[in-house]
Amino acid sequence: VIDTLDHMEKLLHKHLIESDPKGRTSMAEAFGGYGKAFDRAEAEMIDVRESLVKPIRDVLGKNIILIVHSQKIKTTDPFMAIEYETNEMTLHKKVIPVWKDWVSGVFFADFVKY
């Protein structure tokens, strides 16, 4: 179980900012800006998936549970012109497909008070 992917991403962002050669202080500015730090974060996440997580599943035959927080996002259906809310992972938009396209299922849980 990886609990949580979004926290792992925050740790990765912190590491990338600290390793910026010019000492920039944000992901937007790191490594020259223009999304280069986010490209590096995506590559690092792919490396984590391929070198650490995938062998646990494929070689050892273990089930893997990845936990990530979600957020509600307003979306508009272009054909029906209906606006509705959907849930999305609280990861950067470049990192979401790294995990979402790799897993067998994406499930959302909600806490209900009675």
C-alpha cells in the first residue's frame, strides 16, 4: 500500500526544488521554468512505477493498493451543455495518467456521517 500518492508527489516536488542548480524556490521556476520541473516529476514517477512498484506486482505477484486524495472539479459536457462535478486525483495533471492508466481500477470512497 502506498499511502498517499499525493504526499509522495509533494516530497518529490520538494526534492526537485532542492536539487535545482540555480536554487529556485518553486516548481514553476525550477530548471528554467516552462514546466520543465513538472516534466522531471513525471519522469521520476514513471521511474518509481517501473522500478519499484511494477516488480512487486509482476515478479512477486502481489496486489498493490495506491491511495490518493481526490478533489471535485466542475466539468461541462460539450454535447449536452450540462455542467456537473466529477472527482479527480489531487496530483499534477502530468502525473495523473502515469498512475490512472496503469491501474486495474480507480475507486472513490466517501465518509458519510449519520
